[in-house]
Amino acid sequence: MPNKIIPQLLRLEVPVYLNEISSELRRCQEIIINEGQADPKFAESCSYPDFGGGEEITKDGDETSTIFWKTRGNTLELFEYSLNADLLHNHFSIVFQNSKVLPGVVVSCTNNHLFILFATIHGAHRIVLSGGQNRNKGLSVLSGLTESTFSASSNNFYFTQLEQVTCFTAGILKCARQSGGAVFIFGQNSASIAVVKMPLKGQSSLVKLNQSSRISRIWSGINPWASSGADETPFGLAMVNSKNPSAIVACNDCKLRVMSCQTQEYVAQFNLAEYFQDDFQEKEQAQNHKIRSVKNADNDNLLISIYLSIGEDSVFLNFDFNSENNSLHHISTIYCCSETELALRLIDYQVSPSGKLWALWTDTADETSLAVCDINKMIWHDVALSQAPPQEVIVPEEQSVQEYFVKQLFVSGNFSHISIAKALSIQQRSVVSHRNTTWKLLRDNTIKAINNEVEALLPEDESASETQRAEVELGAWQSFYQSCVQYQQHVCKPLGLTTSSSGNICVVKKEHISYLVPVSSLEAVCRGANPTVCSSSLPEDENLEDLGKLVNCLSLLANILGQEFIDYLLQTLAYHKSPVNAVKESLDSIKEALSERSDHFALEENLANIGDMMSSVRMLLACLEPGVINNEIVGEESADINGDCGIEILCRVIQRYVNDRLQLSMLLLVTSILFDELQDTVPTRVAIYVQAYRAIKWIITTEPETISQNSLESTLHMLSMHDEPTTDVLPSLLIDYYLRNKGGKLMMELLNKPGALNIEMMPTAAATIVQLLWPLGPTMSLLEFLLSKVQFSRLKHYIEQELNTWCDYCPAYTSYLLAHCHLHNGNFDQAVKTFLHGGGKINSEEVHLSRLLQTDEDHDTDLIEIQYYIKILQIFEGLDMHEQVITVATHAISKVNQDDSRLAIFASSVFRHSLALHRHVDAYKAILWNPDPELRKDCLRALVVTLCERKEYKTLVEYPYDDLHEDLVNILEHRARCSDLFNTTHKYYDLLYAFHVYRRNYRRAASTMYEQAWRIGTEQGRYNALNRKHVCLISAVTCLHLVDSDNRWIVHPAITQEPAPMRGSESPKRNHDGTGVELSSGKRKLVVCEIADIQKEILLVEARLKISAETKDEAASGASMSASETITWLTHAGLYEDAFTIGTEFNISLTSIFQSLATRCVRSSYCANDSQVSSWLSKQDRTTLDDGHSSESDVAWRYLKEFLGKYGKSSGCYRTVLTTLLSYSCTLPAWFVNDYKRLNCPELIRQLICYDYLEKATSLCLEYVDAVMGIGSEYLNITSTLLTTGKQVWLPYNEIEQLLYVLNGMRSQEKYNQLHQLVSAKMEDYFEVAERATTAMVQTYVY
């Protein structure tokens, strides 16, 4: 027998509660309309059932949405839903005071306008709104609806006299002449038809057609309701919108009549009794007839379906109506029979343009059923309706009562916010508005209310035990849960159906909407469809009949075991690492359940009828496989899916998709274990699918983790994944969160859709999401999404609990993600272990890790592993986790080849973080490991700086350094030369000196200290700078003394600057326009310094120290001074002994010193008690010159005499003293004259003449001439006289002639005349004696 199931007709119901939309989107705007002289009594006498429906409209090109409507009493409720957008101002409640709204609303979109036609018992109404071509995005097409919309008289028509209406229909005229005009057709109990014509502009009119006349036109004027035969009472109306609009009237007499709306005449009549069985005609009078019409998709005719309910039987008559010739073509007669003993009542039915008949039923037990059939094939297909939540639930022992019930109410998706809000209102005995509260607030308020109730039921003295408290809490939650179940049943009451040309089928319920979604191919097979629907995913040579038999066996097994037992098996997976073990432990219970059912024989028989069991299992596993997708998808170019409605539908479809496959996998696992032939390998393969779908089920039933903002910002900063913290509002489920972000984009890219969801693509979209969620790859978008959204606890649970025991896809990348979870939780050591554990699992197929590390997929495993360790190092280094960095880097070093250049990276990391932990030895060793010379130098430099900062100088000096010796010296020298000698805490020169001394390299130590001294001398300093310079020079000399005598020298670089000539006030740094000019670098040369040179510098520094101590003048301790300058400062300070020492050592003329000393002696003679005299005398060594009785003046002259005797070896010193004394007109001391005349008497005579000391000059001249003649020559140190025979003598004729010349000029004065005569006479005597001596000498030589 051929399979008659049509897979395209198999649907499942998906309720849309929109629990999590914002209160702004949920708000319903109420509009109150007063219809004038409405009769309240007549309104009370009219009763119509609540009804609902909708119409799909297209706006903004290809964007579609659905306008839904509900009528209940005096209220018309309008709301718009879109699968791809959240619309603002989309919900309106229109209340007609003292009236009733007739069931049935017509929605039409024509000429960029939306028309809504409806009627009350008092009149007909038309709403005209902009169709939305230029409407703002995000606003509903209904947003323009206000109270003023109903004020235009052209859109409203009111009856003057009222009569009950049995049926109503309306339509918008689409012909060019009457475009936008409306026609309202009313049927009433008196078998009359009233037509209201409402042009777009102008006055509305009403006419009445009396069916008894058939042809005549009856105008009723004010009151259209006239009595007629009850058997002709219309029970249904249909509008034919053609060039000649007409109405199709279905009457209780089983006649179908056609009425022209233009001529108000009946133009055709058909007998419906001809199209159903004879025994059906004999039934009692019709009770619940209905008529539906839609434009046929195959032609331009009207597809009419008439429902006749006679007694307990019902039938659908389907016709094709041609409006051009008013002909009626019978298509099919479909009988309806209930599979139960309960009588069915049709709530609503609709016919789609493609000829699909959808019927919504309810039975006497108030159970709803929905079925569909093709009007041509006449086979009913049941729609899988959403299951009502169970009345009672059992709380698992391992879960808290509150957590379990909160999950059942707010996470499971079984309850709408309306039912919970109503139950909470009863709980709190106050009104809780479901429109003004958010889902999270409703959840918090519910928990708070139940907790308050529990506290109220417990004793006030807190004497209740934990058991009592648990019982009270369980009772409170169970009571509230049952209340929610009751209200959920109420809000799920169906009101009507909607169909559309695009295939969207919706069930309008009391408080929400349900969509009918196509089922997947595998589910269609499970529901009896031909297995060929799965052929696209199977090889061509497979026997699909065996697949169908296997699926039937699994369905039979499910019926035998029962859903409760299957759920129990699935729950046991949480306690077993292997599904096979879980089934085997329950195997006795499974066999017992099979033995208790008689149909287990049928199961065995069906299994035996399968031709190739292994092939059928392989085919089923192929169907369970989600398929292969491109692992390089990024989803960046695809648009987000933003519609709450579409996302909720997709989430529920995914849940159904996964649950069905999980159950099917578990049943297949049970069958494979029971079937001996399959126990070798099949159970293990099937178990993978069970675990995979169980892992996905955990994802789609788990809430996202709530993250505090502080934790969010710190973690994102840690991971460096976002510029700004995310501000997402968390939905109730992870899958919802995933779809609104990365998952939705990836799905749209895989589906190659422009970003718009529709109902027909939901199974494919669900399969695509399962492909993305599939734990065995090829994508890991979910795990990456959880990481990016800081869902660390969820990511950790998913990897450790759901994947860890069986999933081996990309283990390294999975370990990488898991390590991030440990890192976020503060378990840093575990994070390191997990990171390293992942590194050991790297293989060439780690495509995700390669993409993370930005390496090519064809790189070898070693390269990926090293890059992986580098990535980990970057993470821990960014967090300043030193221990972890050292552990990772050390592990990486053990994996890297010694010739690998990246070894330097890990060695540098070990160095840096060992140094940060004060592990100086480890840091030093890490430097030695580093193969990169430049990095070694950098690390060595960092080691030097850090040890200096920590004042670990001894440690720094004592390391051996080996081949790093010169590098360290260069670093220390560089830092020493770049450092400020006076404003730094680190004395690098001293450190370098200690380094060289520790290694007995005394010459380099001396050179270091000398360089420091030289720098101190070239920089602006203070008194302590001179001390430091003195110490440096002493240290340099000391070190040189430790060197062999031949090597006691150092080489010192020096720079001599040759300044450029400048004109006037020209700046040496800038030119005339202020621009800086480059300074010449000078000539670099080397200076060889011996130990004697350094000792001389020490003398200068010591002298400057004394000067600074004495004068307190900063200029004395400033820049380096020459020896001459130092002597000047010493003489100024009165430190003559030091001045004479420096002058002698540096071979500098001492005249300036004697001049200063002579000056001070002169001052002491004139100022006996002067403090200055006492001051400079106190600085001298007076032990030998001061006898204790002499005056300060005498002591001063004694110092002059001693210094002249000690240092005045030349006449220049005496001349300086003489000129100084003579300039001050000071009496020359006798000792000075005696010493001077012995040293250079002619010079003394000459100086005396110059300063007009003529008497003294005359006396010395006479004495000198006598000495030459041999009288007193020993006093003038003359060894050759005229008395000495044979020797020449010398006489200062120039001085004598000068003296005579001066005296001769002054002979007018007697005193000078006498002096002139004395000199002249003495010279005459000299010449006589000289002549005799000459004669005697000549005679001596002659003879």
C-alpha cells in the first residue's frame, strides 16, 4: 500500500509568548469609541463568540508582517507581529461603548494604504492607515491609529434600527473606478441580506436584498432588516472581489446563492446537497455551518470551502468558483470523523490559496486539535500541537526547590508572562499588570512573593526545622505552579486561524499567537512519511525502505517504554560518563517493560523484517548527522536577526529539533544494545550522537550567566576582545543570546539569506544552528561566543561536563578556552595546567587554534605549538602573573629546539618575571639561556637597573657573567656616563669600580674613578662634589699603586672644543632668525695620565677644599680651576704654604704669591691689631716663627723672610717683594736688603732709583764699588775683585750712570749734590784702583 502521508503538510505548533520583550513593546494602547445613540439593552441581547484571525501584509518592498485581530464582546484588538523586527506601537484595543463587535475582520493592503473593515451591531467601520512605504523603521503600521481615526463620517456607517446579525463579511473594491471603496455584507436571522456601500469619498448607502424574490431589488431605506424564511437564513458570506463584485451566500437550506453587489440581485443558486452522501442529508438541521473563500493560486477563480455540521457529523465541501460566468466546480467532499469518542466542535478553519484546508477543533473535554489536508487528496494530517505543562512536577533530590520551579516557570518556555502575572496577582491579592513589567522583574517579584509566603507560614520563633521549612517551601511553590498551569490553559484557548500566500499559518489564541512550522525530513519520516524525503542526505544506492522500518521500530519502542521512562534514561546520562553504561544499567527495566507489553512481539517482528540492519542504522546515523559546513565562515557581513518573534520561534524549533533527535538517538542506542548483531561497534557510534545532542540540549535549555559590570570590564580588558564593555540585556536562554549575536549572523551566511526569517525556512534554520552547535565541529562559534560574552561558568560547565569525556574535536583549542574559564575564576595554577595540557594535544587539524594564532593551516604541529605558547605568554604577561609566565615559558623552552630563534622570547619572559619575583639567580640564568645577543644585552641591562633599584649591588658585582663581562661593563659605563652625578640614587661609577676591583682589574678601576673625577670637575658642583672628586682621585692613585710600576698609567678620552668666532652679541647656539645651529663635536683625543699627574690633581683638589672651607665662596667649589687660578684663590685666602707648594709642583711663577705676602706684611706694619692680619696669620704654622713675645707684624715679616729663603731662589721673587714694598713706601727691612744685595745688588740699586730711593741707592752703589775694589765683597756675594789678580771684575755701570744722571739733575739741592760728589769721587777712586790693577795684570802677563 503506497504511503499517503504528504511531508509538506506535516506541521508542528510553536507558541510565541514574547515574554522577554520590553514593557514599551508590550504596551497596549486603548481607544474608546462612542457610537452615538447605542442601545445598551440590544447589545446585551446579542452574543457572539470570541474570535480571532489575521492577514499578512507586505510593506517596504519585500518586508512582511501580519496584522492579527481578536473580537471579544465590545472590544476589537489589533496587533502587528513581524518575524524580523520589533515594532513599536503595534498593539491597540478599541472599545465600543454599549455595543458588540461582530466576529470577522477584513484586512487589505491596497495602493500603499492599509484598510481594516469591521462591524459592530450598530454600524460598519473602515480604518484607513498609511501602508508604510515611507514609514519610519521600527514603527508598526498601526502606529497611526488614534481616536480621531474613527471620527470621519466617510469611514463609518450607523444603523438606525437594529437586528441581530448571523454573519458578516466585507471587502475592498480594487477596480480602478472604485479603488479603496468598501462593501459590507450582513446576513441576519430573517433570511435577509443587507449591503452597505462605503466609497472612499462620499456618502455611504445601505440596501437590502430579500432572498424570497430572488431577482427583485429591495431597498429597505432606513431599516434593512425585514423578515423572511428561516430556512434561507444565511450562515456564511464570502466576497468576490472582481470587476463585478458579488457576494456568495451560504444558507441553512443547503443552498449556495450568488448575489451581485451592483444590481443587488441573486444571479446564481447551487444545491449543496448534491455533493455529500444521502444519509448525511437526512441528518437534523445544520447547527454550525461556516464558509471560507480565498483566491486560488492556480487560477484567478475563487476557492470556496463550506463546512456543514449536521448532528454529530461534519463535512467540508470544496469548490472552484468562476466569477466571470458564476459557475461552480466541485473539487472534493471531505468528511470529518473524530478518532476519539468525544464530539468535536469546529472553532475555525481556513483554506490557503494552494488548496490546503486547515481545521481547528475542540472536543467536549476542552482538548484542542488541529489538522490539515489537501482538498484534492483528502487525507488529514494532524498538526503536532504544543504540549501543555504538566499538572504536577517532581523536584529532583540534587536540586533546590526554588531553583527547579523557577526554571520550570521562567526558563522552560512552557508559560507565558500573562499566566504567571495572573497567578501572581492571586498570590499577592493585588493586580499585577503583565504589560508594565519586564520578564526579569516578574521573576524577581515571584521569588519574593513565594519567599514571603514561606516566611509567613513558618513559626515566628524560628523553631522550624530544615525539613519543615523544605516542606512548606515545596507546598508554596507547588500551589503557585498549579495556579500558573490553570491560567496557562486559559490563555492558550484558541480563537481562530490565519493563512497567507507565503505559507504562514497561525493560530490566534486568547492571549498569544502560535505559528505552524514545517517539520524536518527526519521527523516527517518518524510521523509516517516516505523515507525518500531523506534521500538528499543519503547515498543513492541505499535501501530507504529499511530506514523507514527502523524508524517505525523506534517509534514502537518509544510507545512501549513510554515517554516517562525515556526521560528517565536521558536524565541518567548526567550520572554516567558513557550512555552505553547508562542503558546497560537500565537494561533489566527495559526488558521488563518490553515483556509487560504485548506489542513487543510486533517490535521483534519489525526488526526481523529489516533487510540490512547495519545499513539501516548507518542511514539513520547519517540523518542524525547535522551535515558539513564551511569552517571558514565569519558572519560579519550578514545582518543580525532582531525580531523577538522570529527568534522565539526559531529557539522553540531548535528545541524540538534537538529533543526529537536526542530521543531518537537514545532509542537507537537501546535497540543496538538489545539487538545482539549490533553490539560490537554500533552502540559506541550511537553513543556519540546521544552525547552530542545531549550537549546541545544543555545549551538550548540553560540560562546565560549574569555578569557584574565590574567583572565584565576587568575580564574584557584582560582578554582585550572589546573596546568597550558589552551592555547586552540577557535573555532567558543561551541559545537566544547566541542567535541575537554571532549565531544569527553565521546562520544567515550559511543559508545565504538577506537577513529575513520566514516560517518555511525554520527547519532548515534549526538544522543550520545545530550544525553550528555540533560539538564535533567543524565550527566552534558557540564556545568563542561564550568566551566573548564573558559566560565563563557556562563555558566551563559545557567543556568539563558535556564534552570532556567523549569529544575529541580540537582538544587543544578546547583546553585553551577552558583555561580562560579557570583564569576568570582566579584559579591561575589550574589555568596554567590546562593551557599546557592543551599544548600537548595540538595536531595539524587544529584549524581554530591556527586561526587564533594567525598561522597557516599547512604549518607543522611544532610551529603551531610554539605560537600557542607565545599566545599564552601574552595573556599572562598582560595580567602580570609572574609565576604562571615562568611556568609556561620554562615548559616552552623544553619544547623548543635550541636553534629556534623563538627560544629567545621564552628566555626573555623567564628573565623578566623571575626578576619581578626577586629571583635574581633565575633571572641571571635566563640571560645565559638566551641565544639572541641583542635580547641578552637588553635583559642584562634590565638586570643591572633592577638590582640597582633594589640596592643589590653586591649581588650584581659577584655574578661571574662569563662572556657577558664586556657587555656588563659597557652597560655600566653607559649608564654612568648618562647619569647625573649629583641627582641620582645609583652611583654607577662606584659600582663599576667595585666590579673591577672584585676582579682585580685595578687599572680599569683606576680609570673608572678617574673618569668620575674628571666628570665631577667638568660639571657644576658643590663642596661635596670636591670631596667626591678627591676620593675618586685617591682611589685611582691607590689602584695604580697596586699595579706594576711599568703599568701605572691610564688612558682617558678628552674632548677639546674649538669655539667658532663670534661677532658682537651673536649667540653660539642660534643664528640671526632664532633657528638652532649644530654645534661642532670637537676633536676627540686620548690623554695618558700617569700616577704623578693624578697626584698633582689631588693637590689642586685638596687646595680647593681648603679654599672652600675658608672662604665659603661657591665660586671656589665651582668648575675646575687651573693651578694658577688655585694659587690666586689660595693667596686670597692666606694659605701661602699651599700656594707655594702648588706653584713649585706645577712650576708656576711664585711672584704673585710673594706680592700678596708682601702686601699683607706692609698692612701688618700699619695695622697692628687688624683682624685680617690675625686671620691669615692664624692659618700659618707659627710654631717656629712666633716666640710668644713678638708682634703680629714681626711674625708676618718673619714669614716673608722664611718663604723668600725657602722659595725665593731667583731675584724675580725679591724684585716682586721689593716693588711691592716700595710701592707702599714701606721701609725696607735690613734682612731683606742684605739678602737682596747678596742675590742681585745691581737690580736692587736699579729698583731703588726707579722708586726715588736715591740715598739708599747711593749707599748701595758706594758699597758695591767698594766691594769690587775688595772692601766688604763678602757682604755682596762678590767673588772677583780688583784685589784678585788675574780675574775680571764687573761693575753695574748702567745703574751707576743712571744714579749720577738723576743726582746731577738734582744738584741744586745740597743733599743730592753731596751724594753726587760721593759717587763721583768713589768712581774716580775705582778707576785709579782699576788702572793699577790692570797695569799690574799686564805686567804679570808680560813678564
